[in-house]
Amino acid sequence: MERLTSRLTNKHVLFSASLAVRLALVAYGDHQDRTMVVKYTDIDYHVFTDAARFITEGESPYNRSTYRYTPLLAWLLTPNIYLSMVFGKILFVLCDVLSGLLIYRILRLRGLDSETARRVSSLWLLNPLPMGVSSRGNAESILAALVLGTLLCMEGRRLIWAAILYGLSVHMKIYPITYALPIALTLRTPETRAERDRQSWRRFIGFIGSFLNAQLFLFASVAGGVFCVLTALFYYMYGWEFLHETYLYHLTRRDIRHNFSPYFYMLYLTAAIFVSFNKVCTSQYFLWYLCLLPLVIPHLSLSLKQGVGLLLLWFAGQGIWLGPAYFLEFEGYNTFLLIWLAGLLFLIINCFILIQIVAHYKPTQTPQRLKVE
């Protein structure tokens, strides 16, 4: 009992401390915004708030130029207008900490002991990148919480809730649609030994047939229904502008501001002629995969030295990029070429790290599901 109490206390200290640090960053950000030339708050947060203000005035959130998100986000942030400008940041911070809690619960359901699950989830909770992104007013933490919530419900065999959260996440931002195939593979009917031993063409037909089952149909129906209902509702309210700004714009998006994508310099040089799929990669995009990384770490055979080395390599890639980016943004030097070269190096580093993760991943048999305290 004493050991259990100690573990629970340690867990509560971790989550409380991570929340406190994020709230402190929100408070510091307000001070920096008021007293310094370089602002702490993300420009997107002001875009969100302006869109919410238009909603409170009975108008479309898309009256705010560059608002290219679902109206649901602007509706969620109307307390920024009615209560306080800091409401949205607190919401994002809470979702950020909630993501850490979801990581912990998923790991516990997969059979990890409380101490190990706590240590792994601390890689998210004590990570300065998600801390900074959420406290600066970026909404990516909502997506992280929705995606992780989907995974937790899948692990806990709560398929309808998983489908609801998944449909909502795809509505909020289109990128979780890429998780549809892994989810389908998880829900397909397992092949029997006899089916695996059949001729190749029969095995192929059997593989396709394994996707035709009640669980997958239920998940697809509920998730698709949630997405379609929300899309139809906001199309009724805001028309074609909603569809274009929320979804279609991102397929033909051009962004010549410096970012980590290796395409950015080409877009900068050919801004008048180039139109293609989204070629933008800013810091908050890293959260798309960082929130999933703690779930993979227990299955990696990397040594501590190798893991730390890869982590330092990733931060070194960011540091090399941030140097010329600073001189462009704040000193006015023409460092576009250096930023592009640094982006290429960062891409190579990310590919190398991904290869190492795949090479050292050791899948294990699914352990007996545990109750989470």
C-alpha cells in the first residue's frame, strides 16, 4: 500500500508540475508581449481570437483574413471575447497535459507498470517543445488530445467513442485521415493459419475480405457520420467559404515564409507559378508525431546512449536552422539560401532518425490489458 501511494503521489506531482510550468509560461508570455519587441504569443492565436470576435458579432469567422480552420475552433474560443484573452491558451495547455495523461493510460493498458509508464509519459509532459507551442497559443494540442483519445478508446475496446473522436479530429484538421489505414488494419479480421497457407490469389482475396467485418463497418460509419454532420452543419452556416478555407486551401497552399520544409525556397523563388500540395513544415507540425513517439519507445531496442544521441541530433538540426532564421526574421539579412540548406539537413536528420526507429522497433505480443488506477 505504501509503495502504491508513493507511485500515485509521483504521478500526481508529475502532472501537477507540468501543468504549473505551462501556466507559468502563459503568464510570462503575457509579460513579454507587453514589455518586449519580440512577442511570445503565436500570431495564429490573434487570428483565432479575431475569428471568435466575428462570431460573437453574428458574422462569419472567415471575415478574418488568413483564418483557415474549422469554425468549431473559433466557437470554442469565444470565451476569449466574453471572459479573457488568456482563455484559449489555458484550454490549449490543458489539452497538452491531457495528452500526457492519455499517453500514460495507453501505456498502462498495454501492460507497462506505473513507474515505467510515468517515465515515458514525462517525455511529453516535460518536453519544452509542446510546452512552448501550447503556451504560445497554438491549437495543435487539441489535435494531439483527440488522436491520443482515439488510440486510448481503441485500446480499451470502446469502438464507438474511438470513432467519434477520430471523426472529430479529421474535421478539426485533415491530417489524421492518414491514420485511417492503420486503424483499418487493426480492426480487420485476423487470418487463420489455413488462410495463410492457401494460394497467393486466394490469400489476396482473403486479405481483402478481412476488412469486411462489423467492427470496421461500425467505426467507419460513426467516424464518417461525425465528420459529415459537422461538415454539413458548417457548410449550411458559412457556405463554400468554409470548405475552401478549412480543407481545399491546404491542397493548393503556397507559403513563402521560411519554414523547415525543403520546398520552401523553391516556392519563394517561383511564387508566381508554383501550385501543389501543402509544402509547409513549421514547429507545431512536429507535435503530429511527437505525441505518438512515447507509445513506441517501450518497444525500441536502442540503448540510452543511442537514444540520447538521436535526440541531440534532432535538436542540433533545429538549432542549425534557427540561426539563419533569426538573422532573417529579426536582423533583416538575406539568409533564405542558408535556411533552405538547413531545412535539407533537417530533413536528412529526420529520415535518419526514422530509419533508426524502424530498424530498432521490436513488436511484442499484446499483453493482458490492465486496469489503470
